[in-house]
Amino acid sequence: MSQGRSSFGMGLSVRSELYGPWDSETVTFPHERWLAKSEDDGEIVRELVPSDIFTEKLMKDGTLEQIEEEIEDPLEVHTYKISVFTGDIYGAGTDANVFLNIYGDLGDIGERKLSKSEMNFNKFEREWVQMQQLNNTFYFAVFNLTSP
């Protein structure tokens, strides 16, 4: 789920439900986090894992059977601390946007902009270490530099 707008006051706090064919099945995706650059951790993209499935089934006798199935083993969410080390030579810093994509057995998270640093206001300068936390369900990282 993502929220692409970045204007002041454009944050979203939503309850996510997916309705199946003929509206007989509802899958709930709890996240209880903001989608806003100005709220919570500033992220506007979230990985959502379903928690339960609610199904309504019309029986032959005309009654409506309601079944609630809890997802037993949802994906584990891991918190990663990303460190970016810039070199100690002339021109080693960058003002470019730096993106991260994490790949794993179940796919990838898509490009995520490294938009803040725990240590420095001006990110990715020469001979600096940038640190940022990232929550997800996957394993290793590839960096991509693009011009601003």
C-alpha cells in the first residue's frame, strides 16, 4: 500500500480490507501505521500481511454461514538498519536520490528512497555514514543512485 501525495496534511491512517469475488470473502490487512511523510516514521509505502479471512457462504437451505479464518503463520517482519558509507576522496558525496531495493525468496519490496539519516541532516556527503531503519520481510540489498 502506498500514498503518493506529499502535501501538508495529506497523511492517511487506513483500515485495509480486500473483498473477494461476489463480495463473499473479506481479507483484513492490519497495519495501524500512518502513510505520511509528516507522521510516524515518515514512510508512505507499507508491506501489508493479512491477519484473517472472513467468508460468507449461502447454504442450500437459504441460511448464510459465516466463517472466520485466522492466518496462522503470517510473514515475519524484520527491522533492518541500513548503513551507507561514502568514500574519503574528492567528489565521493552526492546530492542524488539514493534508493534501496531488498530482494528475498518471496520477491522484492520495490525501490524505497533513503530519505532520512539518523546521524546527518545533509545526507550522502563525502566520508559520512548514513543510517536508516527499514521494516520488511526480505533479506539483502542493492543500491541505485539517480540524479535529483
